[in-house]
Amino acid sequence: MIDLSTDYLGLRLKNPLVPSASPLSKSLDSLLLLEDAGAAAVVLHSLYEEELIAEDAMTERFLLHGELHDAEATGFLPDHGNFQGALERYLEHLRLAKTRLGIPVIASLNGVTPSGWIDLGKELQSAGADALELNVYHVAADPLESGDAVEARYVALLTELRRVVDIPVVMKLSPFFSSLPHFVKRLEEAGAAGVALFNRFFQPDIDLETLSVVDRVQLSTSPDTLLAMRWIAILRGSTKLSLAATGGVHTADDALKMLLAGADVVHMASALLKRGPLALTEVLEGMTRWLEEREYTSVAQMKGSMSQQNS
């Protein structure tokens, strides 16, 4: 019997397959199906501070200001005494997922203000998250901002957050850092438990008919794994942090290559959006067959064997 277990962020997982943040995790039914399909843990969809700020402003405008402008209008407005905002809905979803699922639940957070990162991080920990993934979605497009300043932004955020939360924190990084191993070392010193490689920024397109900028979500393909695979193979021997491979894993071969390079877990999203939870089962079964055919006894035995340090 192959031991598929792996360690990630101090959590012992039954296998390395972890659905990453996607719309699938917004539904409890989908989460249960992913668990049944073999998911070892799940990353919830991101909680965006921007959305919370926008919703608060809209609520204030349409509910509170409406009452002030016309007292007679209050009879036509909905009772907002029990109104549940986006934060409350996310926290309730997290609590329910923790109650119903038998696997670790990792919350995903995207903040825009220092206080937002801190306050929301504490809320997610209190709601029962097993770990916290920081979806730091920062596009370094300011010509006056140096690479060192960009890195300092990440390190300062992590340092402040680690002062108020005890659960493991994983940083989801983009591939655009000039010296990734050095930066990962700084994150390790600042208290990170792991890094996820790589975050995929939205890529704006141009519509030639309307001459307008359009925002189309481009799902990943298997060749997209090569970038993360390369850097995970380099990092495996230079850091003690947990390494998560994200982006492009659609088949058992994709997942196996990531593990051979040194990943502790493999995130899946696009394949699940295309084919449903069954895609996860297919990848898990394919991985097991490959390990059995080559007489491996565990995932730990093969993990990192093709890293730069070992190959």
C-alpha cells in the first residue's frame, strides 16, 4: 500500500492534492464533492478587502442615507437589522466548512490596507481556519518603486500579521521577483510557513473590434507547470518552507513532476473547473499507478528526488 501522505504547513495531509482558491469553494456542496473525490485539504476562495469596502459604502448609501433623506421611506426599505455582509458570509461559510469537512480548510485573503490584512487575518483565524494563504495581488507598475521596496512591502505585511495570528501563513507569490531564492529566505525569516508558486495575475486583452480593454479569465494548461516546476526544484534545497505548486496541473504526470521537483503539495483549479471533482480522482489514481509500477513505497520517497540539489 502506497503511503501518499505529505506534510504541508505543519499539517499532515493524506495526499498532496489540494484544490486551490476558486469559485468551486464558494459552495459547501462543491467542497464536500471535492473531499469525496480525494482532496487532502482545500483553499477557500479569496476574501477581498476591496469588495468589503465597496459593499460597506453601498450599504451606507442605500440603507442608512435613505432613512435620513426621507423618514417616510423607511417603511419601504428592507429590514437591515439582520443584514449579513460579505465578511460575515465568508466567516460563516468557513465555520460551516470546518464543521462539515474532515480535511484542513485554508482561508485565502487579499487585502489592500495594512489594517485590513491584520484585522481580517485575525477574523479568519477566529473562525477556525487551519492556515492562511495571503493572496498578495500587487502589480509592480510604478517606475519609482524599486524591487527592494516591493519585497519590503511583502515582508512588512507578513511580519505584522505574524504578530497577531498563530496559524501557519503561506505567501502566494508571483514569478516577477528578481532574486526569488533570496526573497523566499527573507519570508522564511519573517515567519512564513510556506510559499505557493505562482500566482497568476489577470492578463488584460484588447478587443480589435471595439478597441477596448477586456478582462478574460484564461484557464491554465499543462505547459504552464514548467515555470513553477523550475523554481520549486531550485528552492527545494535552500529553504525549509513548505512549497506548494500552483498553476497548470491537469494530469497525474503534471502532479508527479511537481512532486519530483520538490513540491509538498500540488494545487488544482483549472482542471477542476473544466472537468469537475472527477479530475482530482483521476489524477490521484494516475499518481498511485505510477508509484506502484516503479515500486515506490511513499510520496516522501520520491518527493524532491529531481530537485536541483539532487539532480
